[in-house]
Amino acid sequence: MSLCFRAALGLVLAAALVGCGGGGDPAEVKPPDPPPKFDYPLDDVLRLHHLQTKSTHNSYHIETEGNTVGEWRYTHAPLDVQLGAQGVRHVELDLRYNFDLEAFEVYHLPVLDEQTTCRKLTDCLRVLKDWSDAHRAHHPIVVQFEIKDAVPADEAGAETYFAALHEEILRVWPDDRILVPDEVQGDAATLREAVLSKGWPTLGEVRGHVLFTLDDAGDARRAYTKNHTSLAGRILFANASPADPWAAIAILNNPLGEASVIAEALAANMLVRTRADGDPGAVIETGSTVEREAAIASGAQFVSTDFPAKVPAAEYWVEIPDGAPSRCNPVTAPSACSAEAIEDPKFVGP
């Protein structure tokens, strides 16, 4: 099976790469724009791990008509509305490769729960980039990928799969506006060492940028980290624990049960994503805010929710307290920090 997958995907990728080199859409090969300048006085002091911002879970999701499953009881606005009106800066996309379309698609489950605001990955990425282009003073947007495919077990097949994913990302986002592991690692021996010793880049270095992360603890992560050793040459950061050599981000979705693990990751200068409402159906029924308050208080940089804005079904939603829309992290930020120094509405706008 993996050999067939590798061969088919290899042909698709080869055709795509030839197309990219053979004078495709001129809009996709234009030279990079010079970075705009904004008056952020603390941009050479504050770093990416010093902020806290709102995230959405399954950020593309539209509830299927007639749905009776509590965990699927939510509908998200289009991604640019989330970034603009709702103040979201971290999104999650589920990925599946469609051989007929020769492209990655974004949806939850076939037939049962597959409604989405942007079906093709490149369409989702373009929505994000168009918003970013119009609001270059924003702090980095984070795009978390959950790969729903069974990544080929053999190394060559896995590399072909990841190359196809990288190609789609680079078709939309120029490499000079993507923060990648090699850039954070610099000349340190490991990514973990770099993050632990000096932290993440300053906000001034990465405004208007995006970074991509891999949500996986199994075969996809093993292959992407080159058998749990390194992210050299990769575009995505990968879920890790503080002891891992590629440690930079941690996905810890239970702010109550994993509070001590979140604290350990933050102490290692890692970026942490947690969830404010693991069961949206239960939240709608009970209105409980216990998980939400724990997530916000934990200091996790990315507080993920199915309810980034008020919905008629519940008197519940997630807002970052005193955010503009993001705020200084209650655990990691220096005392000089202010929400406007993280991201100022007068520069970012609606």
C-alpha cells in the first residue's frame, strides 16, 4: 500500500513542481514586498512566547444539518473573520490528501461531518495570507495541522508526502514570511537548546509572519522529526515534550489534568496550545467555565475554543482578558509588557 501511495503521490508532486518552475501563475512568483515598519517600542524586547492569544479548534468546521453528536455542535466563521472580528491568531486544520484533486483537503470526517468553510488547503491558506497582507502589523499567526492520513511507513513515501505538503504551503506563503525551525535553532546544537537558552524570536523579527505546527504523537511525528531527532530543513514545528531535541511547541489539551505539564513546557520556553472547551456539547448544556478559566490562567500561549464569539445556543464564549485582542502572557511575559505592545489595534485595524 505505501509503495502505491508513494508512486502516485510522487507523480503528483513531480507534476506540481514542474508547473511551479515552468512559469505558473505570475502572482505566485512575484518578489517579496519589503517589510512595513510600525512603531512598536518593545518589539526588540518582547518575544513570541511572551503572549497569550485566542485559538480555534477545527477552525474550518461547519456543523452538519441534523447533527446529533455533541462534540460536533459548533460552526466557525470564515478564517478571515476569525482573524479580524474575533481576534483569533491560532487556527487548526485537519488534512487529507485527495488523489483525484491532487491536493490536500481540509475537513473533519467523510460524509458524517465534512462541511467546511474552505475545502482545499491552498484556499484556506490564501484566506489567511490575504488577511495577513492587509494587516502586516499582526503578531505571528499559527496554523496547526492534524494529519488524518496514514503517512507512508517507509521513509521515501513519507518524504514524498511531506514534500507535497511543503509545496502547497510555499505555493501560497513566501518563505521569507514563514518562521521555520532552522531559523529558531540558529547555530545551537538542537532546537530544544535554542528555545531554552534564548527563547523565541522577538515580535519585531516576526510580525506579519506565519508558523506551522504538526499535531501528532505517532507515526507522522516520528517520520517528520527524522526518527525523533531533528526538524532540520522542515517547515513545521512538531509537538514535543521538554526533553525532546526538537522541543519548541507542546499540544496539551487538558488544562485541568495537565496543569503541571503545561507549567513544565512554559518553563522550557515552549509554545503551548491547550483547550478551553474540550466538549462543546457539554458546554452548551451546562455553561461551565471551569475549563476555560483554567486554560487562560495556565499561561498556555494558545487557548483553543469552539466558541471564539458569542453564539445564540449558549451564554458562553472565549475572550482573552484585557486583550487587544492578544495580551501579555500571565506566566511568561516581562513586567514592562502591555497588550498594545503585543498587537496594537491602531496598526492592525479591523
